[in-house]
Amino acid sequence: MNQYNYGKSVKITAPEGYEIDTINSTPDEIVFKKVKLANLYPMSVRDIPCRKHYITTNGDVNITTRSNDINQLSTASRARAFLALMQLVELRDAWQKVDNKFIDYSSYFNKFTILNGVDGIVKGITLHIPRVLAFSLRATRDKFAETFKDLIEEAKELL
């Protein structure tokens, strides 16, 4: 009769914030060590769990069972915010093309902005601070803000 249980395995899960210390562990004793803080930070978006929302080619926000694709987001509201922002950036560029005025942050001319401030969506002016929704003309900024207020509200987390 064999007194050893060869071929059997036991799964050991380290407590949260710890990992198995492979240097100081032996076959008879498993030693845990604290995880270094740097190891706690995800080094890729693929390392972030529970990102299951994505934008379809039709512009709908759906949920998948996989959560490691780089084009997935953690919440449906964040997916809608990115969808709105994509549209706003494309519309901004098209409106600037119509005005034949493009943002140049090296110039000393005012740039008229739309941003998410402490009190919600606000219209502002900047010289050199880049903003996603910036226009060369105040009138264009104001008309854009009114025309696309729903999209701007949806994207405000990203502004």
C-alpha cells in the first residue's frame, strides 16, 4: 500500500492583497507575501474586469459575456458618453470646416469652448488650454451648444 498521495493537487488561493511567496515557500509550508502596490494597478485595459459594454456598428450600446476586448467599457452610460463624444468631435470638425476657421493653440486668439464645469455644462474662453469642444468663433460655439445640447449632456463625463 502506497503511503503517498501522488497525483493529487490542492488549489490554494492567496488572500486579497497577497500572493504566494515562491522563494520562501516549501512543499510543506506555503508562505504568503503582500502584493507590491505597483502590482495592484492594471497595466492594460484588458486587466480590468467587468468591462462588458460596447458600441455596435449601428450605434447601439450592447453587453457581451467577454470582458477583455479593448473596445469595451465598464458601464452603459460610459459607452453612451463615448458614442456622443465621437459624434461631437466629428460635428465640431465639420462646423469648423464650414467656418474655414481651425483652432490653433499657439495663437493668441480666443478659443470659445464648451466644457463640463462645477455647475454643469458651461461656455468658456481660453487662449492656450486645449479643450475638446473649442471653436474659433463665439457664434459657432453658441449655435453648436444649442443644437447639440443633448449630445453634450450625454458626453459631459468626458468633457
